[in-house]
Amino acid sequence: MMNFLDDLLGGWKETRAIQGFSYQVARDGRRRIVPIEDYGRRTSPDAEWLLTGQFEDERMQRRFRDYNLAAKARKRMERKSRRTETPTLQWQ
């Protein structure tokens, strides 16, 4: 009951609940990670969020946003075709 009152008065707002943890931000900008009760299998909490305020999966999504597997395969095929089109020396 006291935790509930502290949360209510402290102004904690849940930003995300994932993998058995609730990520919360206070009005003054403090961050905390609270385990969700009766959650089956938890993973490790995202410690980077406590330090920077950014989730690891958001950083990875931004990093690989423009990654295109088809473009990589096309470039690989172009490189292979350039290698095979090189003129061979003919002895006279």
C-alpha cells in the first residue's frame, strides 16, 4: 500500500513494459525499472535505458534502418560478375 502511495505522489509513469520489467519515469526525470510480479521468465533489464533514456532495441533499429538484404545480394552479384568479365591473357 505504501509503494502505491509513493508511486502516486512521486508521479511515476510507465513508458514501456517488456520482458517482465516495467520501465518508469518520474516527473523530475528519474528512471527506474520495476519487475512485474508473476511474470514467467524474465530476461535481463535494459541497463542502458537507466543511463541514457534510450532503449537498446531502438538504437539497434535506428542503426539498421536502411539495411537491405536484397541490395547486399545485388552488390555481391555485381562484384562476382566483374571478376568473371576480366579479360584473360592469351599467349601468342
